[in-house]
Amino acid sequence: MDELEAIKVTFFQECEELLADLEGGLLAMQEGAGDLETVNAVFRAVHSIKGGAGAFGLEPLVRFAHVFETLLDAVRGGSVPNTVELAAVLLRASDILADHVSAARGLGDVDMAASAAMAAELEQWTDPNAAPAAASAPAPAVPVAEDVPPAVVADDDALEDDDLGFVFVPQTITVEAQAADAELIPSNVWTVSIRPKSDLYRKANETALLLRELNRLGPIKATLDDSALPPLESLDPEAAYVTWSVRVETDEDEAAIREVFEFVDGDCELEISRGEGSVDQAMAALLTVAESAPAVEPAAPAPVEIAPPAPVAEVAVAPPAAEPPKPAAPAAPPAAAPAAQKATPVEVPGPGQSVIRVDPERIDRLIDLVGELVINQAMLAQRVGEYGIAPSSNLAMGLDELEQLTREIQDSVMAIRAQPVKSVFQRMPRLVREVANMTGKQARLVMDGENTEVDKTVIERLSDPITHMLRNAIDHGLESPEERKAAGKNPEGVVRLAALHRSGRIVIEVSDDGKGINRERVFSIAVKKGLITPDLQLSDEEIDNLIFLPGFSTADKISDVSGRGVGMDVVKRSVQALGGRISIASRPGQGSTFTLSLPLTLAVLDGMVVDVAGETLVVPLAAIVESLRPKPEEVRPLGPVGSVLAVRDSFVPLIDVGLTLGYREQSPHPTDGVVLLVEGEDGSRAALVADAIHGQRQVVIKSLEQNYQQVEGVAAATILGDGRVALILDVDATIAMRRREGGAPRPTEPALIAAE
Amino acid sequence: MPQASSISVLVVDDQLTMRALIRNALQQIGFKDIREAPDGEEALKNLLAKPANLVISDFNMPKMDGLALLRAVRSHPPIRQTAFVMLTGRADRELVQRAVQFGVNNYCVKPFTVQGLREKIEQVFGQLT
């Protein structure tokens, strides 16, 4: 049935969220969070997965979830102590549960032996006495069969006598009796609670008028609640503090009452309920009744209740326009503040958050269109310039505003596609656990900056490099628990994954507290593999970065973790393809840090527009260190064709872009043109010679691969203000091309050639 | 013999999937007026603002669980007579026993069939048309 299929899709989506909740809760437990709230949330996640799976008859998933749930239930009940060791086991179980979910979805398989072994382990934890037999027999027939299947087979009468041990008689009721009770609520009495915000008064509305309007519907009785009114000295004259509670007798319906408030919509909090007293009051009373029942948090989501003596600090922080404090359910003022503070760290995403789901293609289209708009605006500006219209004229000023707006639209549109890196980070705890298990290391992952946002196109490509860096950090960085103990460290190594924004780029850092890079070994391997000559003098940092050279692999034996024939050089290349950089810093005995930086978006680029041999090129601004006009004495020849430029106290190779890209055969003298001092992703510098600089511009990147084919030395293309196509220079490739053509003193060691 | 279409139902479950499944089953039985709430607290608010004839509620939910909701409903005269069917995950005798103490009308073990749910409701209201 189609509808059921649709619900099944919902179920799997919900499973994703539940699995994330589960993992989050378990990680908190591993960090030592033993509170019932966390354990309950973890239990609920597994319980919900099992419940849904049962409804769709997903047997293996139900069976595994059941064993898992049983143990969690025991933890919840206190019969199994909540320890850090247990959390580690539960985390591994959650990974297998995730596999079961994927398998049920038709994505991938479950290692049934591992699943059975884990089920046995879970049972062992649940009941240590009964388990040896089960644990020693990791057969697929996990002994859970006794109590699940009867219920799963949708035989809901099964428990009537057998399981309950008492006969349950359903309590009948008639709709008429209910109706009679409902009559307790006089049908024509309504309670309207009006809590004006200060905006209501600011917009020159008046509560008295609203009350008068209400009065037209029927007799009213208005009560003013001024309990939230602060003492005179702390009263903000522009804030709103009072709430009206109005009893209206009318035969009109709710819509008619709501209509009265049509013009103050959003400027006041409105609650309309049938009967006497507001829902709030009844709720408050009923919550106290329910309180004595277990697992109830009395007034958890209570609004920030500001009691007269306490709030001074809070009022000072919040701007006066803030909503007036709620007249508050009867709560003891001194107790209210600490309770509210205590509640904040547990962040429960409310179901009411309004989110719009949009087809990503629509957003991509929007971004494309905005890109066109940017180009169009630039064209317009250029034409106006050509007509010699004064910058102070209305037209030019209007265009300036248009440019401003265009930029803002572009930023806003890009923000729509921005996503927190969380989606990528989320997958990493499991990876770390698996790699640690495989390598016999103990590793704890600490994550930071998960909410850092970056364009979706970049997010998708973050996963591979991060995975690789993490594997590397655990496999090569961390020592074995024994080695760590011997070195006086905690046997459990810490791997840190962090994301942050820095100067318009996103920076991902992966650091470990392991042994650091063994520079002697790295150097000797690089020599052995013919990557460098033995007499080469390198700084520590340069040696560290040798691991990015193609063909370099430090593992003595190829482990099945990071030595998959893919070295760090591949990671580096893929990162560079995105306009990113990667580097490593290491301190012996203390650990290493990989730093990866990427542009926030792959859609636009800040570039310098230059002229080369009659062609217009764009050089990415991020690569440019400075631009200068060289003096004749600063240019020194080097080798038959090459020359270098003296920049302050160092020499950098001069590269004629026109020559490298094949625009011309003969280079003009560098002093006739302009030189852009650029820095490649690896930190190497070069001086690019161009004929003239046009200026800085934000350009929309058009992929060359998609529209034509890859061209060496060219990263992409763009359309300029005058409608011409301009190529965006690939600075690194240009430097590398030039090196190959000659004049490079150390061709075997490209990453370091130009480093000073 | 009450008409299913004249009975208003509030479905309470923290899981979207379960709510969708229950709604689907209720629609097949013939119910028309179906509302949903993700936890006990929301359900209570919903009932206070607009009573329902029948509440079908999960037990294990954040904020306010099914038992607490049942207790609150039974202690408020205007909605005291709301029919309350508790969903239980499995044969949880203790839970059902406590629900009976608090005046539950019936219980239903998940997963259930449409027919099974129908029978449970009919045991409360009489045969549905």
C-alpha cells in the first residue's frame, strides 16, 4: 500500500534522527553523564526504533533492538550500573543497530556473526549470571526468542490472561456521557488571554480598543494581571508588563474572537479557550497532579520566569523591547532562577521549530540566477562607466545601491545553502571507534565547532579528507596503550576534530596527542624512495610536510586502516582541487595537527582581474600576497631561460603567465609589466608576470570541466562585466607547469622548491 | 452503536512514524476527526483547548508520559470521561496494572493490526459503524 510505504520512508528518516540521538546520549554517558534523563532518552531512542520496526515486520532489526532495549531498561531501572565501560559497549551496539537499520532499508548488509556476538554480549551485561552459555554460542539463533515473538506476531490478545496474571476488563464509556461532562464547560463562555508586547503600543494600538471590540461580541469581564510589573525603579516605560484575562460570553465562534485581534497579530500573545480560566491555569494545576507520576518533569519548558527580586541582571542584559515576563504559574520565586539555569544545558529540540524543506535543485537554480544577476549588474556598471557618467550622478549612485543589494542577495542566498558541518562530523565517532578497535589503540574523539556553517557543495567533499586525516591520526599518530603508559600518558589517546571560520575560509583541524612525526624516519624514507637527496637541508616543518609527497607512505607494513594505497598526497590533491590547503604541524612526543582550509563556497570567488598578452585572466585573491612593479636591479637571471625576483631578502621564481599558458612565445621584460607575488597552497611563492591589473572583483565560478574540459593551469572560467569569458588561473598548477619546463633546481621535490 | 466518524480522536506518540501508522489505521476504521500530539504535555494542552472523545496514547514519551497524561485527564472534570486507550510496547504487566489503577479504558499492544485496534476501541464504545 502506497501510504504505508510513505510511512516507512518517514520511519527510516526518523531512525536517522533516533540513531543520532542515541549516539549523542551514549557519548554523553561515556563522558560520565549518568543522569536518568540521558539514560531515558537513550532507552527511548532504541525503544522507538524497535516499535516502528515491529510495525513493519522488520524481524532482525526488532530482535537486535529488543536485546539492546532490555539492557537499557535494566540500566534505567538501576539493576545494571551505568559505567563508562558499559557506555563503550553500548556505543558499539549502536553501530550494529545502525547497520541493521541500513540493512532493513536495503542499504548494505549486517555482519550477522558480529551482531549475534554483540547480542550475546548485551545479554551478558543484562544478566551476568545467566549468560555464559549464550556468550559461548554466538550462533545466529540468539536466545531472545522467548519473549519477543508472541507480541511481534501482532497477536494483541496474547497477554490478556497469560502475561498479565489478571483479567483485564475494558472500561466502557458512551459518547453521550462524555458530552454530558463536556457540558460542564458552558459552550458560550470563552476565556481570552491577551499579553501585549511593547510593539503593540509602539504601533499606536490600544488594549482598551481591543476590549471594546470584544465587548461587541457579548458581555465581557476583564481582569488585569499586573503581577509581572517590576518595582518603579527598574520599570522600563517602553516595555509591556501586563496581561489581560477576559471572560467573554458569546455565541460567536473562535474565529470571530480571533478576528478582533487581526490588526495586532504578532504584537501580542493571544490565547483563546472555551470555558472559564485559561488553558495555562488548568495546565499548571494538572501538571502538579501529574507530577507524582514517574518520569515527569513538572514545568520543564516553563518560560523564563522573572521574579521581582532576582531579575535585575537579566533585565539589564535583555533589551527593553523583550517580551514582558509571563505572569508565571505559581512558582516559588527564589527557586525559579536556579531551576531555569539548570535546565538550559539539556537542549531538547522542540517539535515546534518551523523548518521548510526545499528541493536542493531549486536552491542551486536560485544561486545560478543570482550569479547571473551579479554578472549582469557588473556589466551594467561597466557600460555606465563607459558612457562617462559622473560617479556623483543619480544614475551612478543608484547603481552603487544596486551593487550593494546584489551582494546582499548573493550572501543571503549562499546562506540558505550553508549547512553546519555537523552532518559530516556525526559520522566520525563511529569511524574513530572502528579504527581504534582495528588498530588496538584507545582513542577518544573530541569534537568542536560542529555548528560551523559552510556551503553544501563544500560539505559534501569534506568527508573524505576528514576520514583520512582521522584514520591517519589514530593509526600513525596515537601510540598503543602500553607505549602511552610507558610514556606517562593516559592510555586513552585524544583525537580532536574541530571546525572554525578563519578569514573567509573554513578551517578543519584534526589533532592527536600521540607521538608526533618521527622526523628522522620520515627523512630517511623520503631519501630511500628517491623523493629527496640525502644532503638536502630541511627545516622540521618541511620534513613534516614530506608526507604529502606522492609515493610517500610511512607505515612499515601496510595496515588495513590507512595504508590503502592512498597516501596523504591524494588527500592533498583532492583538497587542492577545491581551492583548499592542507598542512601538518607536529611536536615530538606531544602529537600532530593536520590543518585543512577550504573556501566557504565553490560558487563565487574574489579575484584580481589582469591582462596577459591581450587575454583577460582572473587570479584568485586568496593566493595573492602582494602586487608590485619590479625594478630592473631586482630581476636576476637564473639558468638559460629562467629568472628570479628579489623580494626583500629572498628570491622567488618569476613566471610569465602568458608563456606558461601558451599565449605568447617571447616574454616581455618583467619591468614592463606588473608582478603578482603569489603563494601556492603548499606555501611556496612565485612572482607571476602580467601586463596590467584591472582591479579586484567578485566573480561567479563556471566550471570548465562541465562546459568544456579540464585545462592545465586553468581552474575555472567566469563571465566578466562586459560579457567576455575570462579564465581563472590555477596558481598551483601554473607554478608546477613552469617548474617542469625548466629552471627548477630540485624537480624531484616540488613541494619544497620555493620554500625559503 | 456510535459512528466512528462522529468520534474525535487524539493520537499521542513521540514518534512521527507511530502517529502516522495509528492515523492510517484509524482512517481505515472510519474515523475522520483525528488530531495528534507529540507528548503528554502537548496532548493535555490540546485537550484542554478542545476536548476529544478518545485518546490513544503511547506510554514512553519525553516530558510527560502516558500514565501522567492519563492521571491528569482523569483529574480534570470537563475531560474526565475521555476514553483512554494506552499503547504498550510489549506485555508489560506492571504498566497495564498501573494504568488500570488510574482508570485506563483499554490497552493495545504494539504492533497491532487495524482489526486489533478496532476491537480494542469497540470494547470501549461498543460496535462502531
